Amino acid sequence: MKLIAGSPGTWSGMALRVSQCIFAAASVCAMVTGFGFSNYTAFAYMNTVLILQFMWSLGLACVDIFSLRNKKDLHDPGVVTLIVFGDWIMAILVFAGASASASLVILFTKDLDFCRVYWRLACSQFVLSTILAFMVWAVDAASSFSGFWLLVSFF
């Protein structure tokens, strides 16, 4: 078994998955509790993708916990390939949603001054949710990179 930090079935891999779950849940909660988020497609898309990311990361965290508890090795090329491609897809989707939401936040706060004119709009929560979404993407990119590094080491 190759010891690569963040790879599936390791303590660091489980920590990456749990942090993905925490950041995704916090981002969704920050967005959902803000007034007016459902009127904008970018925010709705980001919430949908973050809910998918939460479910994906929670499932893999459970697999990591099972693997660590029962001392099972998850470093099989087929399993790692499935996890790496799933991570890549989720990272692309999360980055697209976070980028779209960031552009909308910049439009609201800097360009159009919507936040000052429409005071009921929860702009600070939108900003917080977008920052947390980028944190999800960064942690997802780290786990994707470690999984890819493990996958390459098989060949």
C-alpha cells in the first residue's frame, strides 16, 4: 500500500472528505438563509452542486471510515479510478458554480450597488457562501490531486 497523503482509505483522505462535507454544508446553509437567493440561477446552481458535493463526500468519508476501521485497503486501480474521476467531475462542477456565483456577487456589490439599493438582499451571506464554495473546491482539488498521484503510481 502506497502512503500518499489524502488518498482513499487514509486518515488524511478522511479529513479531506469531512472538510468537504463541512464547507459544502456551511455554504448551502449560508446561501439558503439569505433572502432572495432563489431568484438567481447562479446561486441555485451552486446550491445544487454543493448538495451533490456533500453527498459525494459524505459517501466517500463513510467508505474511508469503514476502510480504516476494518483495515481494508482501498488502493485498487479500479476503485481509485472511480474516485478520481468522480472527484474531477465534482471539482469542475463546484468551480463552475462558485465562479458563476462570484461573478454575480461582484455584479451586485461593486458594479450595480444592488446591496445598497435593495437592503433586504443578503449580500454578505452570498459572499460568505461563495467563499465557502471556493474552499470546497480547493479541498476537492487537493483530494483529486492525491488520488491522481496514487493512480499514476500504479502504472
